[in-house]
Amino acid sequence: MKGLLIKDLRIASQQKVLLLLMAGCGIICLFTMKDTAFIIGYATLLCGMLGTTTCAYDDLNHGMSFLLTLPYSRKAYVLEKYLFSIAAGIAGWSISTVIAAISQIVFLKKPIGAEFLNGALTFIIPLFLIPTVMIPILLKFGQARSRIVMFTIMGIVFAIGGVLALAPSFGVAVYDENLTVEVVTFGIRNTLSYGLIIAGGIAASFVLFITSFLISLAVIQRKEY
Amino acid sequence: MIRIDGLKKNYKDFNLDVSLDLKPGTINGLVGTNGAGKSTTFKAILGLISYKEGEIFINDKNIKDFKYEDKERIGCVMTDSFFSESFKIKDVAKILKATYKSFDEAAFYKKCEQYKLPTDKMIKEFSNGMKAKLKVLTALSHDTDVLILDEPTVGLDVVARDDILGEIRDYMEKDENRTVLISSHISSDIEKLCDTTYMIHDGKIVFNDDTDKLLSEYAALKVDEETFATMDKSHVKAYRKEKYGIECLTDARDFYIENYPSMVVEKMSVDEMMMILIKGEKL
Amino acid sequence: MRKIFKKCIDKCYTLLYSVYCYKVFIAQYNSWKVTWLVKGLGDYRMKIIVNNSSMIPIYSQIIQQIKAQIADGTLKENDALPSVRALSKDLNISALTVKKAYDELEANGFVITVHGKGTYVNGNNSEYIRESRLKEIEDDLRKAVEIANMYGITREELFEMFDMLTEE
């Protein structure tokens, strides 16, 4: 897999615009915003996307055909993508967390407590979820069509959400109105510590991550290039 | 060696039904019109597409059982697919080095220098000729038993073509048991380089013989309608109606030279044979 | 004392240096010798010209030209023919064509292929050379007979001449 990693690192290093954006944003956030958690989220998101970006690049100009003539098995290809996604995401997350911590101590003069850690750890969930969703879609539909697929999915999600939100005004009882989101989360918060919730969330997203890997394996084994 | 036994694949508007037997130590040409099934055959050999019927063997091993070490022994050039165009030669070299145990880095760079490939430009800034040469050099950069080249000389001028064909000859000289399968639209490439010629049309192999037999034992007979009606057609494989009369494809050139001394008998070429087989009728 | 010691050291150095130079020189000379020898041996003295537009099959043309070169002595016994691959590269033809030519030459006794080493001119094709020489002599004799007939020189006179010549 070494060759594939080198290839993806090269692609990642070519995302200069991305890196500049991150650096610039990071610096601005450090000095202007009080909410240091923003930089962690931003960096994690951008780095988490690196894995999927390499998938898109591979698919450009029918590149996948040639890549699969290299001695790497299709399984090795998929495995490398997921490992790369985690590695890139964790790298981005760690660096930004350290920077955020330093900024919090130095500029806001607030000590780092459990709250900070909890906030930082929350972002590990999207770190797993982004590749979980994007990589199988990119593999199955290719770079061009997956954009359409993503928009369609988001559209459907919003549509359902919209319908659920608007339904009561039409007199349809979809759920017990008293059971608002705040009530639910308040209830969970009271019964479990925040830390446990985060841990649960990370575990759950990791499980989904592994499931996504298996789905991607199945997709790539069947696909013709 | 490369052997395809009864490969069958069905598409919407096209069915592939191909068998090939390429002996070690030979350069084999595959010719055919666009859409005849050349690239599909290549993709099947390279494991890029699935097939319900048929088996493909490289070096006596079924490609379905191929491991990493087996795939390392295959080099290929594809028409429309290569590394990302935003890479430079040194990126390609790094990836190849990490992928193939037998990658010879010094030799690769030396060849790139010999062919004046720019080391500091991205592949997307290369000319067509440079891209083609880089693809071929990549395929030749590691030790292989088999080369699968899909139109490696397409769009190249005669000098560049000669360079690339020379590289293939050098490749064969270094190891007697290597096998090359090359496809080309350029008749002279096949006639000068290939030991055997396969012709594919509509997904089927319509001709398969030694190239030098094609050039010496086959011939084109140009006759008028009356002669065609009365002549001995036992050695005529196919014919095509032309404005002046009828052009026949025969595999027994000497027979017609001896028995019909006034008949126009022309040397056969790959292009000419394709035209008769594709546009003409079989006998 | 020191001076003598220094002189000794200098002499040693000079001696060592001259031994080194000598060895380098010998090595160079040997490698030159080998290159020269190899060049001489492997010198491609075969000039084969192929006519792509001819109706004569290319492998036939190769066979004809090699036979001719053996007959007129350009190719001598035990000379190495170029390898199949090398010749196919130089003539821009398929290796199979060259192999067919070499195979037929071997079948007719003109060359011998040693597996792993190459193809060499067979010493035992004197039959063919002999026949070529005989044909040459026959042509010349026929010319002589024609001239004799033209000037009315009799058969007996010709035989006398022949006896005289063969006695020499």
C-alpha cells in the first residue's frame, strides 16, 4: 500500500488552496474569536475531506483503470483510502486541538478543562462520518455523478425534516409536542455524563465507519473499469 | 505467455467472443476498427472487467488467482488512463519505486532524459508524444514477463513511433520468454514488429496467423467480374466488390501467380486485409 | 640518519606508485585488447538488404543473401550470425521471419544453432560452395567454347590447350 499512500500524500499536498484557507482561518480564529472550538471543527472537517478528495482525483480521466492494473488488490486500494482518511483527519484534529488549547490558555487565559476536551472530542464524530458517507458514494458513482447523488440525499433529508417540522401546523400529530429536542437532550444529559455521550457517539460512528468500509469493498469488487 | 480460452462477454449492443494463444518470446499484434473489442479484450486480460464465461491465463496461471507478485510481472499501457495529470515525473518515479520491487530508478530517469521528457512539468503540460513515451517507459521500468500495450503509438509522428517500437524490441531482446500484445491502427507498426497478427471485428477474431505469412502467402487478386466468375476460387477467403471489379483475398498467392500469370496479384497488407474482411463478403 | 630514512620512505613510495601505475596500465591494456578482440569477432560483417515491396517473401530474401555470402566467402566457417532479435531489429521485421530463415538455413545444413549461444556458419556446406564453383567454371568454359566456335578452333585444339593448362 506504500505506493498508494505516497500517491495520496502527493495529491493532498497539491491542495494548496485548502491548506492556505485553513492556515488563514486558523490565524484569524485564534485572534478574533472567543470560541476556539471553531478552528478544531474547521480543520477536522477539511482534513477529513482529504481522503474523499483523493478518491475524486483518482477517478478523474479514467485514472482508476490504470490504478487497478498496479499490483495492489482492490481491497488494498479501499483499505488505504480509509486508513488515509483517519490518518489525515486525526492529524488535522490533533494539530488544531493543540493550537486551540494554546490559544485558550494564552489569549483567553482560561484553563483547559473537561469542557474543552469534550468539545474537542465531539469533532471526532464527523471525522469518522464524512468518509463513512462519502467514500462508498464516490466509489459507486464516480466523481461526477456522486455530486448529484449527494445533493439528492441532502435534498431528501431536508425535505423529510421540513415535512416533520411543518406537519403540526397542518394539524397532523407526528409526535408529542411536549417532547421537544431540548427536553430529549436535557433528559439524556441528566442521566448520562457528557463524556459518556461523546464516547458513545465516537464508538457508534466508528462502527458505521467499519460498515462503510465493508460496503465500499463490496462496491469495488463488483465494479468494472 | 498469454492465453484466452473462450472469453465471452455481453454488452447492450455488442458481444465479445475471443480466444487467443500467445506463445512466449513473441510480439503479437491485435488490430481492428474502433469498437471492435480490442480495448475490451485488453481490459479483460488486465482484470478490469468481469466475464461469466472463459478463462484467461498469464504465465500458465489463471488471472483470477493472481497475487501481488504475479501482477508485478505485468506491464501495461492504456489509451486513456494513467497516473493523475497533476503529477510530475519524480512523483511517478516515487510511486513506482514503492510499488514494484524490480523498479530500476536510475534506468527510468536515464530513459526519460534520453527522450527529453521534462522533469519539472506536470504531465498535463506534456505533448501527446511525451505522454505516450512516459506511459511506455513506465511499463518498461520494472521487470515483467508480459506487456499489454493498447495503442501505445496513437497520435505519434513517425520518429516517435520508431523510438517506441525500438524500446519494445529492446525489451524482447533482454529475455527470450517475454510476451507482448500490442494493438495499433498503424499497419506498418504491426507488419514490422509483430510475429503474429490477430484481427478482431464485432467482438470476434476474424483472422489469426503469422505476420510474415500475411505478407508473403496472402495476396490481393484484382479481377474483373468475368474472371471472378470463371476462376478457381478454392483458395479465395473473401472478396470485395470495387468499381473496377472484384478484389479477392487469398492465402495461396503462389497458386494464382503460377496458374494465372496475367492476373494482377498484389502484396497483402494489414490495412488491406482489414478492409476486405470487414467491408467484403466471406466465401 | 633522518635523511637516509626519508630517502628510503621516498623510494618506497615511488616504487609503490610505479607498481600501481603498471597495474593500471596492464588493466587498461587488457580491457582494450578484449574490446578490440570482441569487436573483431562480433563485427557485423553481414550486409543484408531486404526489399519490402518485392514479391519474394522476406525470409526467402534473407536465406538467399546469406547463402550467397557463404558461397563467395564473405561469411566464413564458424562466423556468428547476428541473433534473431538483433537482425529483426536492424531490418525492421518480425523476429519470427528471421527465425524462419535461420531454421531453413539450418535444415539445409548451412548454419548450426547452438542453444544459448547463437547461430554459426556451418563448415560442412562445402557441397553448396563446390556446386557454385562448378557453375562458375562451367560458365567460363562455355564462353571459351563459344569463342572457339566463332574463330573455327577445333575440339582437338581445345583439348590440347586443356591438357597443357591442367598439367601446370
